[in-house]
Amino acid sequence: MPIGEATIRAVKYPPESIPDAWFGTLALNAEFAPPVLDLKRFSPYIVILNNIQLPANALAEARARYDNARIAENTAAMLNLLPGAWWLPAKDTLYYNIFGLGVVANYTSHFSVWAFPPTIAHKLFYGITLTNEEKAIAEELGVRNTVEKGLLPLPIPQLLQREYHIVGEETHSRSVTIAVAATVYSIETIYAKPGEIIVLTRIAANPGLVAQNIRFILDRDNDISLVDLPTFPLSLVAGGEIGCFIPAIREIRLTASATVAPGAHLFRYTYQRIRLNNILRLRFGLISEDEVPKDLAQKVKAGIV
């Protein structure tokens, strides 16, 4: 199930990075249909396409649109089967597809999409209208001047390093026997401990065969099939792993299924245990503004913390 507007609206513990994978046969002088990624009605969220991985092939052209910017690049000199340097942010339109300069069978790609509702700093940076309450907070905290200095909005890696304190990080490896087609098999259920959240950060799997169409499925808390992607574009070697950032308050359930049962199949994934703090509780809506100092609630809205 490709990432769509409903996937973006399911983002409840921002920022989240949602992984996806795709494969298909390219036709001569045509973009693949339907597009690999086509997001249009996701306001008020900001989305960022990154971690694009694909095979280098002179007959494949990567095409993207992020708001008013357009990209059309032949993949022949791209990093082969390794994530490249991509950071494509959008507030209105985000599009990614592959154009065939010739026929290419079973071409693949995987990528991830960051998604989050904008803070006041993001709104000022992207030219989004502020509410009256946001204007008052921006004035009181001097947010506009800080944005103009280039110190806000905070880059996502800096935000994660400052506020998501890692209690533990584990990489798990599983061999799951998928014996019957169109049947869901459990890989693992990971539970959060009291005072913590869990965050899935990496996914890898043996690719299997095209005809098997092995699926990696992730449920988060009450979100069923938040991620449902094919393993064929993945692998267990460098470059075959998809980066992601999917927090859960209670549990993450990992399962698999296939159109043609492959028998034993290998999966690998990494998750972090993160200590809950008041900044995260506010951002996730786990506590009200009345339960913390006023300035902290304002700073979370502003994007200062």
C-alpha cells in the first residue's frame, strides 16, 4: 500500500519518517503508472522525501516535484542500490516517479517521507499564514527574528538528538516461515515500557521473488497497516535497508504475508527505546498545556524546542 494522504494524516507522534518501497516494469518513453508517490492534499503537514535508493540504469530517469521545483535526472551515474543525497520538502505537492527511456523489467526503489504539522517557525520559513494566537507567541518569543537569523526551524537531526534521549537501541533478526499464501504471519510485537516510547528506525528483508510479492507490514498502537511494503526492493546488505522513524506509545506489531508462500524468510529491523519527557508529551498530545509551565507550551508550538 503506497504512501498516500491518509498515511500522512495518520502521523500522530511527529516528526515521523514513513518508509515505502516500489517495483515495476518501465515502458518506453513513459512514466510508471500509477506514480510511485503522489501527494497533493496533505495540508497542514509538511512532508520531505529523502533516502531515495534505486539501481543505476541509463534507461531509467528519476522524476520528482516538490512544490514549484522539478527534477528529471538520468540514474546512470547515481549511487547504485545505495540511498542518495535527497531532501525534497513540500507543503502543497510532493511527487516521485520513474520514467522509462527504454523497457526495464522489475525496476525497484525505496525511500522514506518525513511528515509533521508545522510549528510557528516552520510556518514563517515556508510562508504559511499564522493564526492570531501564533502571531502573539511569535512576537513574544521573537520567533521571526530567529528564523531570519537562520537558527530556526530546527533541523530534524538536531531535534532528535536534543529531545529523544535513547535508553536503548536493538537490532533484531528473524526467520519467519511463511507457509500459506495470503496469510499474515507474526514477526514480532515490541512493547514500550512505562515512561518510554519505542521508535522503529530501520527495516531490511530478504527480497524474495517478484511472483512471491512478500509484504512487510507494520501496525502501530491503533494504526493498522501504517506501513505495508513489498520486500522485493529491499535486501539484507548495505543499501537494502530503509531508514524510518515511527514512534509508538504502546506497541509496534510487525507481520508478513505473501502472494506465493516462500517458506522461511529473513527480516531485520532496528528500534530505539526513548525516555518520555514533557516536550514529547506536549507534542504528542499526551498532556495538556495546563499541566506544564506556560513558556514550555509556547516554545513547543513555536518550534524553539
